[in-house]
Amino acid sequence: MKIHQRILAVTMIILMCLSTMAAVISAAEPGTYIVTTGVLNVRSQPNTECTVIGKVYLDQVINILECKTNWGRITYNGQTGWVCMDYVSRTGSGTGTSGKQYSVGPDGLAMIKKLEGYRQYKYWDYQHYSIGYGTSCGPNDYPNGISEAEASTLLVKTLAKHEVYLDNFLAKYGIKVTQKQYDALVSFTYNLGDPWKKYDSFKLKDLLIDGADKYKPEAVKDAFLEFKKAGGQVVQGLIYRRNQESAMFIEGTPKLNRPYYDVKSYTWFYEPVNFCYYKGVMSGTSDLKYIFDPYANLTRAQMVTMLAQLGKVNVAPYTTSSFSDVKVGSWYAPYVQWAYSKGIVSGVGNGRFNPNAAVSRQDMVVMLYNFTKVVRGVPGNISAENYKRFADAGNLSSYAYNAMNWAIQTGCISGSNDNRLNPRSTAQRAQVAQVAKMYCVNILGYK
């Protein structure tokens, strides 16, 4: 073969290889996609060095108009933008969902709701905002909050997107599951994003591919528990969630006898803590929502947050701070500013609020009393002698007289078994839950 013929042949081979590579690279097609990362930059051109013109968020549906290598063109606020295709997942045709086995059932939905907990207003959740039952939202969405019914509708809609991730995986390997197993896997997927695509191999994925019926319940539970860490640390709340999911998968029933893993059914505060949880009055101390920390002292910031939740207050408009130690942008800043603007709190002096300090029992009562004056008016016909019948009445500060007399007369405070008010002692979270429950029942008329 002549030299020029050899060169031509080699050139043809190279061109064929490049053509094949291009076909692989451009395998992505225009269509409807779901964002699979917390925050995804929208750039002016298909390059990471180009200007960021905006952002799209986890679970947001976007329409890809054109694909270039691993970039997709979208319309963003009336202009052309580009997103990296590594962080989106295809919906609709081509996903393998035509063989869809189930949608999440009522038992699975109830489990996920209990695991997530309901939040009326948006909150910062790691890399994005969330609202309702842990569903993602943009920073300007839902300025007036969301009702439980709206949150439920949004959750179902969001779960449908996560079902796509799960359906793709199940269809790819021809895996058949029961309804309850599917429900457990939807919860698992919702909590982790799209683990089936994100990780090449992990215990539960391998077990399902191999056939779950080949494994004993202990192995299935262990497979779920592989994902029990956050930030490299074992998190008790994740252990709790994985145990509920594995119980649903194995037995068909999650063991959701309580919302917090550290509140046992035999404790005196089990009922008031559960009451506050289901009424949306108090939240857990962990971002993962499963830790109540009943013996910990309630902080001043947590107290004003509880009052805002009691009043179903939208604190989003409170964007400034009147205290030097309350930083704008901190989770408690809008709650503190709301309470201060309404005269519920006044700070500790020198322009400080001391948000992380433990609240005393008498200050807890004063804040609750001031809150009541704001939402229901000044209470009348309160005896000025109520506090005097307690053995430690002399320890009560004069500024708390009216509030404590009111709390005693309305049944919000009953004192300890040894007939003491302990006004200057710190208020434990379990104790506050009991006070909050009695307030809801006796003052607000909750059932």
C-alpha cells in the first residue's frame, strides 16, 4: 500500500473513532429533565468559565432545547442559558418508566410525611431552601408560607419525580418489587436524591439487582443502614429513618410509634412532646428532625421560634436585626426580630439578646404571657396571689409576678411535686413541651 493510501486509511479510522466518540458524547437529547443537585448554575455559554446568569434548584423541571456534549441549552428569564447535563435526569420517554410498577401508596406517603415533618415556612436546608414536607423551593417561593394540604400536594408531585429515578433503576435491571417495598425505596430515594445513578455500587443496590428474596431480613436492614452518615459522622436520625424504611420493606409496616428516636413511650413527656410535634408547635433540635433532646435547656432563640409556630406567624418579612448578637441570616434572626417588634421580648441589655442562652422558667412564662397579650389581648381577672402559695415564691422576680399568676391560674404551670415553681431554673425542652401543650389546650382550645 502506498504511503498516501496508508495515511488516508489511518485518517478514515481516526474520523470514524471521532464520529463514534461524538455520538457517545452527544447521546443526550432535547427534552424534559429534572435537576438532581441542590443548586445548578445557569451559564451564558456551555463552559464552566462563562458568566453565571442564574440558578435552578433540586427537583426543578427544565426543558432542554439543544445539547452540546454535556451541556444543555434552556430558556432562563427570557434569555439563553446553559446547564451541565451531569446534574440533570431525563423524564418522560426514554427513561424506562413505561414499565412502571407502582406509585407511592398511602402508607408510604404517611411514612414519608412523618419522617420529614411539616414546616409552614421555607427554611435553609443545606444547599437549598425547603418547605412543607422537605420539598425544595426557590429563595423567593411561597412568601406567605404553605398550608398542610398544599404541602401534601407538593410532596406528591415531588415524589413523582423521585419515582422516575427509582423506576429507571428497577426497569434497567428488570427488578420486581411489592407495593410496600416500592414505598420504602421511594422514601430512601427521596432522602438521598438519586443514589441509583449517583453511586455505581452500594449494598442495597447490589442486593436488589441480585434479588432481595435471596437475603435474610438482617442483611436487608444492614443494606439500608449503610447510609447512616452525614458529613462523615453517624447520625442517629438517619439510623432511625433507615430502620423505618427497612421495616416497611421487610414487614410492610414502619415502626413509627414516635416522631423522635430519643423520646421513648414510657417517659412522662412522651405525650406532650408528641402533641407539640403533631400540632406543629415545637421542632426537633436536628436538621434531620428526629432528635428532640428532651433534657436539654431551651434557648431563648428556640423559645421565640416556638411562639412564632404557636401563632402560625410568617417571619419572612423580618429581615433586619435590632440586636448586636443576632446576625441577619442566622436561622433565628427573623423570629427574634418578630418577637422584639411585637413587644414579646426586650433583650438582656446593652443591645444584646443572648439567643443561645438557656431561658429561665420565669422568662419562659413572661414571653408566653406577652405573646398572649399580642394575639389575644390582656388577660383579665387574674389573682395577684397565685404564686404565693408555692414554697419558693420568694425566688420569683418582680417583673414576672403578673405572668406567673396568669400561668398558674390558667393551668399552664402547675409547679413541681414538692410545691416549687423553680422560677430561676432553666427550662428543659420536655418541660416546655408540657407547658406548650397545656397552653394549646387551655388557652387556644386545641383538642
